[in-house]
Amino acid sequence: MEDEQDQRPPAPSRRSVLRGGAVAGLGLPLVAACGASGSHGAANAKRAAPSTPSGGSSGGGSGHQSHHKGPKPLVRAAQVPVGGGKILASQQIVVTQPSKGDYKAFSAVCTHQQCLVTMVQNGVIICPCHGSEFSIKDGSVVRGPAASPLPSVQVEVDHGEVRPG
């Protein structure tokens, strides 16, 4: 009887279970590191949820209504530091201000393995999963493993608010 136990297939890996759940369309956000294992800070990094077409946002607001007609503001310009940026996780966008008055925006989804970036410091946007870094000026890769830049998002500043452009 012991021989029968030795012939059982191996248990599925954590990665294959997560992939199977995503393929099955469970709609649950994946909360796992991009790597196989490790105790570095990536263990709790969030994977990006599938993006939806722009303009499809819903949900509550602050009740404040702007006199501006057009897209809802992403962030107040004053909230984006010069030489840094502001990550808008729910919109999966990072807004940066490389130099005073020059606002840029990029996808907050790392091009390596689709983790959300979590930090902007020292002129770079940082992905926690494998340490990829992207320029706040143009989204280009400063340090891999990512090989592709972050896609840019058109924005404009109107009445002190950064809005999709």
C-alpha cells in the first residue's frame, strides 16, 4: 500500500493555484509576490487588476462639484511634489512633477510582471516586486528587470487640478 502513496501526483504549486484562480475568473485581486518565494518586502505587493476602458469609473466622490466640464480630476497639482510623484492606486496611474509646473502621468502597472508600483523617490518610480525603476520624466526603464517603459497617460493641469487630457 505504501507504493500507492508514492505514485500520487505532486501537490500543485502556489503559483499554479493562483494562475488557475485568475484564469477561472474569480475576480479576486491577487496578493502575491511576482517571485516564487522569499522574505523580502515583495511578499505583500499587489498585482494590478485588469484595467477597464477610460471613462468607465464609478463610485462615490466627495460631493464636491467642479465648475469644470470634462474628466474628473486625478489629483490636485499641489499634492504632487516637485521631483517626485503621487501614486493613484485605484486608478492605476502615477502622476509626477519632474520640474516645477511640468506634470506627467504613467500607468502604475509595472511592465515586468504587472505589479503595482508603490513608491516615487529620488526621481524614479519603484516597483516593489523585483526592484524595477522608471524615470519620472518619461517612464523609461532606469533599472530592470523591466525591459519596457511605463505607458504614458495624457494629463493637463486646469485650475490647480491634474486631469486626464
